[in-house]
Amino acid sequence: MRLHRETHGSGTALLLTHGFCESTRMLDANVPALAARHRVIAWDIRGHGETTAPEDPGEYSHDLALEDMERVLSDTETAVLCGMSLGGYLSLAFRLRHPERVRALILVDTGPGYRSDDERDAWNAYVERTAGDRPVGRLLRQHDASVIESLPEIDVPTLVVVGSEDAPFLRAADYMAAKIPNARKLVIEGAGHEANMHAPDVFNRAVLEFLEESL
């Protein structure tokens, strides 16, 4: 497995994880500003961008993606995790598995999974309909409630970001902000599901201010 990783700047490590069917390129408007004050690590999830895309569906799972994150952070003891959508979910899952390695969380247009079996089954059925026979779609499947149930245990500074026009994720943002102790929430007006791309200046400024105040 060849993992694509880019590193920019110096200072506190900030791991940026993109969304489904995206790549590090969705972060191009964010990296220069963030790297001016931090060591920014951006990477491509397996099956995306310049990282290997296995043909075997069994090569796509949350567990394997988290192992990839460990490899990306192999030279980094602790990091701030900033993830968009799927990247945000993986960031939450990584914190659950390795809480000692996470300094803060930035969750962008992210959902934390489902507590209800019925809701989870409905989501997985939606994934099957939309992903078709693409193996990479297995990264979107939900298997249990471990991540959403871990939210009250998060003890690091957390910023929840959502675009005002990202209707399916507004409820999720409210839920995470309510369940994660002392979490902050930012609604970026006029932005959709890729808030960091739709309003990069607002996003970059908010992230830098959050990190300056929290670390």
C-alpha cells in the first residue's frame, strides 16, 4: 500500500483528512495559511488521490483506514486532527482508538455515525445504492455505535464546523457540539458540504484562532 502524504510548515502537527471521493487537493486553499503557523500533514485515504486504490473490496474498512492514519503519523507523537466528512469520522474513530495521541479535534461537515440500528441500516442501504460496485464505497459503511457513543468522553479541545447550506449535516453538528464537552461550533454562512473550500478565508481564520486559544 503506497500512501500519499504531504508535509508543509513547522510547529504543532495538524493532520488534515479529506472527504469521500476527494483528495488532498480539496485542501489547497487551506494548507498555505495553516502551514504558516503549524506543521500541516495532508494525506490521501486509500482509494483516493495518489494513494493506492486496491481492487479487493476487503481492502477497504475503517480499521484499515485507521492503520493508514497511524502510518501517516508514524513520526509524530501527538497531533491535532482536522477531518472533513469521512475524514472527520475517521478522526473521531482515531481519537477513540488512540486518545493519547490527539491534542485537539476539528470536525468539518461531519457525522458521528448512528446509535439506532434502523438509522444505521438505512444509511448502509443508501451507501449500497449510491456507491454501486465501487469497492471504495465500503469506507462509508457503518457497523456499530462506538464512535457516536464516545463523544461525551472526548477531553480535548474540539471545534465543530458546518456550512449553513449543508442541510443533512446541520443536525449532526448540533448533536456533536452538545455531546462533546466544551466543544465550540461554527456555522459558516453560505457554505455547503465542503465548507473549507466554499469559504476558505473564514475557515482558515477560525481554525488558526481556535488553535491559538486552545493549545
